[in-house]
Amino acid sequence: MGTGKAVYVGATLISILISISLYRSDRQNLAIFVGLWAPTILNLGQTLIDDES
């Protein structure tokens, strides 16, 4: 896995962990919002990596 791809995967995992912690602290709406960042980050990373190639 390249360095650029690892950054986006890491950011995705962090957003999922933040979403889980928000959900457990009874902030469900914010947790869902943050949880939607994961596919967005992955798509952005894939687009930027494809453009570099």
C-alpha cells in the first residue's frame, strides 16, 4: 500500500472511530454525519491517487 493511500485509509478509520465514540455518547445525529465521511474520504483519495498515475 502506497503512502498516499495509507493516509486516506487511516483518515477513514479515524472517522469511523470518532463516529462510534459519538454514537456511544448519545450524539447519534452527529455520529451519523461523521460516519458519512468515511466513503467520502475513500472516494476523494481514490480520485486523487488515480489523477497522479
